[in-house]
Amino acid sequence: MKRIPLAIPHMSGKEMAYIKQAFAENWIAPVGPNVDLFEEKVRDYTGAGYATATNSGTAAIHLALRMLGVTKGDTVFCPSFTFAASANPIHYQGAEAVFIDSELETWNMSPIALERALLDAKQNGQLPKAIIVVHIYGQPAKMTEIMALAKTYQIPVVEDAAESLGSLYQGVQTGIIGDIGIYSFNGNKIITTSGGGMLVSANKEWTQEAKFLSEQAKETAPYYQHEKIGYNYRLSNVSASIGCGQMEVLQERIDQKRLIFDRYAEGFAKYTETFSNFPSITYQNEIEGTFSNRWLSTIQIRGVHPLQLKEALDASGIEGRLLWKPLHLQPVFRQNHFFAEDANVKISNAQHLFENGFCLPSATQMTPSEQHYVVQTVARFLVQAGESM
Ligand SMILES: *Cc1c(COP(=O)(O)O)cnc(C)c1O
């Protein structure tokens, strides 16, 4: 039997027409008509004002921080419960990440922890230069509360929507709620360009400046003239071609991801009804007014070590993963400050999520019978764990 993967690229066949066109016209460069078309398609889909394609989501975050003037000595707030790529660009700028705890409903940035961190920063006379919000695993964060705090303290918000393309907050696409948003088209994301990203904003000057910096900051002159430090962050026309085709199936992929999530929830509910000792399973809460693309189906389980579950699945040909290990617990960020939601508890919410969480196979190619096998394998492990408790 073939291994059941966590998440892999899912081509539709529609990509090839765009790629063929790129080859036919010899647009095998980091510029070209499909880069423009891809930006247009993402703008149309999300409702973003302007967009600049990049060669990664990380590059887009870095450019966003440049647009906001983040520099040496600054601090930037960022959730702890996220992928390192959310925070690394803060340090590229010589600034420092301050990590904010999660709330336990959506697992995203806790508005309570954020408020404490802002109050503390104000008292110390150094407010952050920006707040990065992440919509983890596709579930939108509590944006009303977060945006209200950002407004009170007049701090710009960068939305790291790398995992949440197509997710909605009160009917609005994630990525366009904050001042600047970013998407990722890395190979494991809901759609992919094999590697790529995008910066979106209602501010045209920012997206134009981001484009300029992504092209090595070449000034308009009849020779190479540079007044700023630039980057080689452009998306290739071939990668953009893949993206154009992928945009045509984005909605389909979201439907498939949501169906995968529903099948897990229904599958495990049957075991909960049948076995009294079945450990309780909880999910990211799709709180009122939100719509998640359910990029990855994730669970919280009580009384089971996720590493043991991972090993059991591995032995059965199933790829599962632990959740993001909080950044404030990473050796590289051990000097950084962290604000817990509740300062009086020993285990922060972010750590709790990590220590009790698991990421189930969520590839859109997974068949219902393959998923049934995953549910059975997970459930068998949990029943045994429940018996030994
Ligand atoms: C994938 C991801 C990124 C980085 O995107 P790349 O395109 O891989 O550089 C940033 N933030 C989060 C939350 C991600 O999951």
C-alpha cells in the first residue's frame, strides 16, 4: 500500500496550458505576462487592491516589514504558535520579535495577551513597529478584537495569510483585513506555484515599492543605478503559470479540504459514542463569522503523547505531524520576550496546543477509503491509549 501523505501539491491539468504559453513565448524569466495575470487573479479572488508576486511567502513578509519601516532596534509582535517563517523576517531587519500567546478557540493570537503586551510596551516607551497576525492552519484569527487594539495603539497589522488563502472573516478574505497581507504558494499550501508568495495591500505605493525592492531596487536610469538595498525576490513567469492554473481550482480545493475535515470529525464522533474511554478530541473552532479553508485537519487529544501517535501512524504508512512548536520555546528565539494569555499558569496556551496537538493527513488527493483507514488507525491507537489510562 502506498504511503498516505500529509499534504502534497495537487495539479489540476489546467496549469499546463499557461506553462506551454510561457515556453512558446520564451517567457522563462522572473518577469512576464503570467506574473501579471497571476497577480490579477489573486486580486480578483481576494478583493485585494494591489498585489506583488514574490518567490516565497517569507520574502513577502520581509518586504511587508520593509514597507512599514521596521529596522534595527524595533520590536514586532508575532504569534508564538506559528511557523518560524512568520518571525524570521523580523530578525532579517535587525529588529526583535516579541511573541504573543494563542487563545484556545481558534489557536491564533490571543487578544488578551496582545493587550497585555501592548500595555507593557507602552509603559516601557517602546511600542512595536508592527503586529503580525497569522491565521493558523487556515482558521481566521479574532480580527475584530486584534484590529481594534491595533487601531487604539496605532500599530500597522501584517496578516500572514500563508495558510489561509480563501478563508473568510465576516465575509472578507483573510489577507486583506490588515494593512498588508501575504500569501504563500509553497508546495504544501492549499495551492502552489512550486514555490512563491504574494504581498497584497490597498496601498498602491507599498505594492509598487515592494515590487521595486524585489527587483534589486534598480532605479530608472540608462545604467545600473541603486539608491536602496534590494532583493532578488521576484516570482518566475513559469511558476506564475502554475499559479494561474491553480487559481482556477482553488475553490474546489477548499471544498475538498473542508470535506476531509468533516469526515474526520464524523469518523471520530462515532468512536466517542461507542467507546466510553475514548480520549476526547477537539478541533480548531470555526467561530461565528469565520470560514476556514481547513488547509490542514488538526486535533487536540487528551492523555496521549502526539509523538506516540505519530510513530503508530508511521508504522501504518500514514504521515502525520506534530503541530507547530511555539517559537518562544525554540532555541533560536530563547532571548525573545513572550506574553502568555494568563501570566499565572506554567504551561502557556501555545505550549499546551503543541503538547496535545496533532496534524492529520489532509492531502486533497486522499480517497474516502484512504481516509477511513486513517480514522480507523488513529482511533485504534486512541482506544488502546484510553484502556491503558
Ligand atoms: C508557509 C508559511 C510561511 C512561509 O511561506 P513560504 O512560501 O514557504 O516562504 C509563512 N508563514 C506561515 C504561517 C506559513 O505556514
